[in-house]
Amino acid sequence: MTALTFGEASAQFCARVRGDARATRRVPHRTGAPVRRDSIEAGTFEDVFFAAPAPGEPDRWLRACRRALDAGRRLRREARAGTRTLSARERPIAALTGAAVRVFEELCTLARLHRGRVFPSYDWLAEATALGRATVARALVLLEAAGFLVRQRRFVRVEGAGEGPRYRQTSNAYRALLPATVLGYLPRWMRPAPAPVDQLDHHQAQADAQAVMLAGLSSRDRARATVDGALGKVLAALGAAIDRACESQNRSEPPMDSIHKATNELALPANACA
């Protein structure tokens, strides 16, 4: 058996530790809970996520989606003919399908009936649209890519006394939108009217006044006024620490009046001799 020096043994040990660390970083961390990535606990964000649509707004969303489907078919036809090269903004519109519009119709109906609180399961959408579950999943991806939809994965807590995960996946939350990328394909009567100039000026004046107000606040108060929730509390605590550091630094400096007074007192004898 070959004897190893202390340096060789240390080098082998460090190499083994680095290899284990790299292997650990390559393998994702598994918690055992059947919860997908970027999921948020149900009941903690819905009040901020959902928004009640205005009267007639879901119908306008649906008409715009159908117009976008027609525009996408024209784009695909021109692309196949070689007369057009689809841009990054046109490709999601060209990828829309009739199944995607059918799923969007059900989501708009739910938004109108439930004041924007839309969270159906894939199985419910498949039953309502007479489409396959995989087709519904693909349709939701296409709608989200085109900008007609924002969805958020959710999970719920599971009560249990034994071993096992304490969370499980539940239905997603959906919010329908009218993307700005499709406005150019809509007729003029379907486009939203521009905001009046006086209203824009009023909003700008409000934004300027708010900026002036925030500039006059301390770091703690500015964090409280701009950020809510747990993150706001953390930022407020950091801001309070910054405020205390600034106050202690300001107290350590002598007042400017005393500096000028001392300078004048030192300069008086020289002036008197002159």
C-alpha cells in the first residue's frame, strides 16, 4: 500500500468535495411535494391578481381574439407563400388555433359571470369545450404567448398527521387581457379610444406630485409607501437602519456655525495686528 503525504491526501479530499458539490448543484432539489414551479398558495394573492371586467369588456376580448385568429391565418398563408417573413410579434398571433379561441370564449364567459375570478381546472375546460385535455393545455399556452391570458399556478395545503407532502397542486388562476400587439389587426371601431389630453395631463401632475412626496420621505417611510407585504416590511427595516446610520453620521459632524465662529476667532488676532 502506497503511503500518501498530508498534501496529497488534502488535495484528494478537496477534489472529492468539489465533485460532490458540482453533482449536488446539477441535481434539482426535490421536496417530495407534488407542486409545480412558480406556484403560489391559493387564497394569498387572488385579491390583487383578479380584476372585475367592465360591462361588455369580455365580449370585446372575445371579438378581438377571433379577429386575431383571422389575422393569424392570413399571416400563415403569406408565410407559406414566401411573401412574408413573420416577426417575433407576429408568430404568436399566427400560431393561434380555433381550439384556443374556443377555450378563450369559456374563460371570458367565466370572467363575465364571476366578476373576473376565473380558476377552472383543465378537466372542467375540456368538458365545457368538448376538447381533449391535452388540446386545452396547448390552447392555454398559445393564448398566453399571444398575450390574451395571464395565468398563475396555485397550490393548497393538505392536512395530514402522517408522513408525506403537505401541499398539492390545484387549478390555475386566469386573467384575460387585450394585448396591444393585436390592436393593429382590429378595425377602428374595435380599438379602444385614446385617453383625453387633459386626463393625461392630470395623471402626469399626480405622478410628479407623488414623486416629490416620496423624495421628502425617509428611507423607512418610502419603503412603506411603495412596497406592501412581507417584502415591504423587510425594506422598511433596512430603511430604518439606513436612517439611523445617517442620523448618527450627521450628529458626529460639528455644526457649520461653530466652524465659522472658530475660524473668525482665529483670524481676529491677525486682523488686529494688521
